[in-house]
Amino acid sequence: MDTMKPMVMIVEDEAALVTVLRYNLEKEGYRVCEAGDGEEALTLYAESEPDLVLLDWMLPALSGIEVCRQLRRKPGARPVPIIMLTARGEEADKVRGLNTGADDYITKPFSVPELLARVKAHLRRVQPVQPKGVLAFETVTMDLGAHRVTRAGRHVHLGPTEFRLLRFLMQNPGSVFSREALLNAVWGPDIYVEPRTVDVHIRRLRKALNGDDDKDLIRTVRAAGYALDATPAGD
């Protein structure tokens, strides 16, 4: 087996769907591992170190939301993309999934080609060799080679999407970017993501970046977008 191929972990309790997903993922050249419940998923994640997780919301033993939350809480966790799979299609559910730490969300029933396209897009963003160098703004330092962010010496835990979002903003300090511009720059033009998704990830980035006594470095510009700026943030 070629261990250089990306590993996709399927966390799903519907055996028929697992079979379909495994067949199509392996056909695309991915390695696949699978877990049937949330507790098994946490164990398998530690053992298999997957490159991407397809995570069902409704799972026995431990819900997909809780699995996602625990994976994102792990100190020093690798920035592995998590795509939630669920029959819950309401906007509030999507936002909840994203707020918990998911990078993407696809509602059942879904098109397998669309799912494969999203898997490919997310893997493409995290797999290329990161450029070397260090970005700095105010008290925030981003080591691109080590994929590490600190603020005033404090390690900042970021998911893969928040890392890319912060990197883009730190490469363009002071510039205001619309949601559409951020979607193109961070998510890419090859995948559809709702503009509101940007707001969710900005909130997650702020929460991770800002300690109790830290100044908010992300400025909200009404009807325009967001900027990395030392001036106070507004609505």
C-alpha cells in the first residue's frame, strides 16, 4: 500500500453509505479507514492520523458534534480538515457545526461527485508544502514552516481554515476584504461556500486569537468586510 496517499477517515454508522464512500474514495486513490461510532472515531483518529475526516453528525455513543469538539481541543493537533455529513439542513445546524470546528458541511442525501470535489479541494489546501518564513503583526507571530501561531508568547490553537484565513490577513495588514474576496482567497473559487461561513470562521479566529486582556486585531467594517488592523473593531 502506498503510504504517501492521503488517508480519509469515514465516521459513519450507516453501513451502506460507508461502502459507497469507501469504494469511491479508494477509486480516487485515497487510503480509507472507518469508524462506526464517536468513541471508536477518537481512538482511530489517534492511531491512523488521517489527512481528512468525513464525520456524520448523528452517531451512537458520542455525537459527531462532540467528536469534532474533542478533536479540535487536542493540544498541538494537526490542522486536519473535517467535513460534517448530516441530514440536518437548517442554517442554524450548519452554523453550529462550523462553530464546533468543522471546515465544511454537506447535507444528506448528497452527490458523490460533489463530495469528492470537496475532499479534493480541502486536501489540496493543506497538503502543499507551506512556504517558509515568519509573519508578524502587533504581538502575533505566524511561523509558516512550523505551522505555529503565537500571541505574546501564548500558543494559539487554530484549525486549518482559521490558519489560512489569518495567514491571508497577515499578508495584507490594514486592507479590508469583502466576504466574497475572502472566500476566493481562503477557500478558493473551485468550491461553493456560503458567504455567512466567513463570519463563522472570523468569530472562531477571534476567539482563538484574543485572550481576556488582548486587543481585537480583526476589524469589522460595516457593509464592507474584515481587516487585520490595530484600530478597535466595530460592527
